[in-house]
Amino acid sequence: MVESDVIEVGGVIATPSRDNRRARRRLAWFLVVPCAAWALFQVAGLRFGVLGVMASTATPYVAVGALVAVLAAALARARAAAVVGLLAAVGLLAQVTPRALAADQAPAAGTSLRVLSINVMMGGADFGALLDLVRRLRPDVLSVQELTPWAVNALEREGLEQILPYTHLMPRPAATGGGLYSRFPLTVLPDFAPGRGHVMPYARLLIPGAPPVDIAAVHPVNPVKQGTKQWRAGMASMPAAGGDAIRIMAGDFNATLDHPEFRQVLGKGYVDAAEAVGAGLVPTWPANWSTPPMITIDHVLVDPRVQVLAVDAHTIRDTDHRALFTDLRLPASLS
């Protein structure tokens, strides 16, 4: 090889600067710390003010965000941040993941009971569409929240009481009213809702060949509009499960499984029907917006002696809540 054929290869091997590595690690901690704080508050079950109550509804999304934070920390080689982020992700996912997994249930040998719950948005829902849904699903009980006098008349015109002839109705203006429509005879039970706030009609169903079933159209006040004090009072007022009847709480709780106040209601002996069949992450609010539904604040809580067969959410025009349909099987007896 002659001298003229020699090709020189030059260049500089560059390594990331310390400043770049530090910037990546700061970004990793910036993502990890909020997730860790969120997990700490959720796992500890701490109560929040209005802003905290609102923020808690985003916990399933923060659980996903925590995984993103762990990935960012790993890519930045920020080991401490990755460990903290992983602990946060595990804590949040431990709360959220079971909602998408069906739980083991003891089979019930009694009759079936189909419950449909709907917040009609201060009586503004499309009642024709609601009646079509009732005729298709054939619920035994319809729990209605935000039932106005006008809504009662509209439902009567649509023929609801021909399908569900037994009622306990407490219509009120705006969002404060509620009602129960039933295929079975019912007996009105004493109110348990706080004197201030929304009514929560409560009645005992008399179902042939089945133990007594106490059911309520649940609707604590909106914690953002009416305040957390009244909201917590409404949540705390709900009777415990068990005892001399099968109890079912069906309605708009203005709460998700991420609120400690809601978990305290579950602690009275209830099972969230949607969570029992792996549908606990199906969102119910807001419906009919430009954005899809994002959070789950409508629930049917049941006595653990009840077997949950299926839970589905259905969109009705002109209301911001999806209707929640629950197919249940009652125990043959209370023992």
C-alpha cells in the first residue's frame, strides 16, 4: 500500500455530559415524587378537602403514570428514583387492579333480582330512551336520583308505572329528589339520610319466596358544590349490611373506590357489585360530554350473601350519568 492510499479516520467519542445526566435524574424525580405522595395518601386512607376529593378520582390514571415514572427513572439510571417509583406503582396498582378482576363469590340459591340505577340530571334525561332500556333489560327495581316532579310526570306518561307499579317517590326540585320503582310490593322504611342534603328513598321489597330486601336510592350531595361535610354525613348515614334483611344501596354516591369515605361504607359489610365481577373500572361519569366518561361514581352495593351475576353501564341521552344495571341472585334464606 502506497502512502497515497492511506485513509485517516478521525472523530471524537462523546459521552453524555454530567449536566445531561443530572437533568434526566431531576426529571425522573419530578415524575416520581407526586406519584409516591399520591400512593402514600391513598394507602394511608387520609381524608382531603374539596380539591383532594376531586383529585382522588384520578387514582387509576396516576397508577399508570407511576409506571411511566419508573420507566423514566430507569432510562435516566436514577436507581433511587426507580425504587421509590416502583414502590408507589405497586401500592397504587394493589388498590386499582382488583377492580378489573372478578372475585370469588359464594353461589346463591335464591331468586334473581335485577336492579337499574340512573341519575336523570335534574329531570332532564331522555325518558323515552330510559323506558326503552327498562323494557329491554326488564329490571325488577329502578333507583332514580335527581327525580323532579316534572320527571315523575314524564315517566308516568312514558308508561313506567305499568311496568314497575310499586313506588316510593320523593320528588324535589333540582338535584335533591329521588325515587324507587319496583315490580314487587314495597314497604317504606324510615329515612336515614341527613336532614340537609338530598333525599334517599328507602324501602323493603316483598319478593315471593325470598328473604326481605331493603333497598335505597342513594345520592349523597356533591362534595364540590355542597361541601365535603354534608357529603361525608350522607355517606356515614347509610345503614350497615347484614341482619334481618338483605340490604342494597344503589345510586350516585359522588364517590369512587379511591375515597376513604366510600371504603368506610364498604366496611359496613357491603360488596361493590361492579368490582365483584371485574367491572369496577367501568366509568359512569361524565356521560354525553365531548370527552368520554372517566370516573366511576355510580355504584350498587350489595350484601355479601348476594351473588353478583353481571354489571353493565348504559348511556342515556341528556344526562351526565350512565345507567348502571346489575343482575343479582339472592340467597334462599338469611342464614
